[in-house]
Amino acid sequence: MKDMHNPPHPGKLVKSSLEFADMTIAKAAEDMDISRKHLSGLINASARITPDMSKRLEAYIGSTARTWLAMQDAYDLWQLRDVKYDIKQVANS
């Protein structure tokens, strides 16, 4: 399977889901029992979706926790696409 080209930060989907539901960040944060600052950071792509957050999003917005984490991983890996490490590979024994 080929990686998605420049996948969006999953916070964009959170933002559009809240907008579709006519939900404020403050109310959604309260409903999910997290800080407004944390949810705002997620929506603005300055915070990551953690396993805990993925379970909260699964319960609140839908999609599975695994899907939320996969979206975050795809975004993170794309951000590192040009990073090269000068590390010697362990020989296969």
C-alpha cells in the first residue's frame, strides 16, 4: 500500500467534525474531559493524538481509536520523509 501524499494532521478532521456538529472547542473539551487548551492544540496541529486521546475521539466523534492513531502516524511519518540517519545497521545473524 502506498503512503498518502502529504496527509493532513488529524486535528483538521477533528475541527471539521466539531464545526459540522456546531460544537465549540470549549464545549467539546468539557464533554471529553480535557482542557480547552489541549483540544485547541490538537486542532491547530501543535499537539499529537495519543492513545488516550484516540479513545476519547472514538467515543466522542466516531471512527476507531486505531484509525485516529493511524492518521497521526501517517502525518508524523510524512513530516519525517526526508530525514536520513547515519546509523550502522545491525548485522543479520
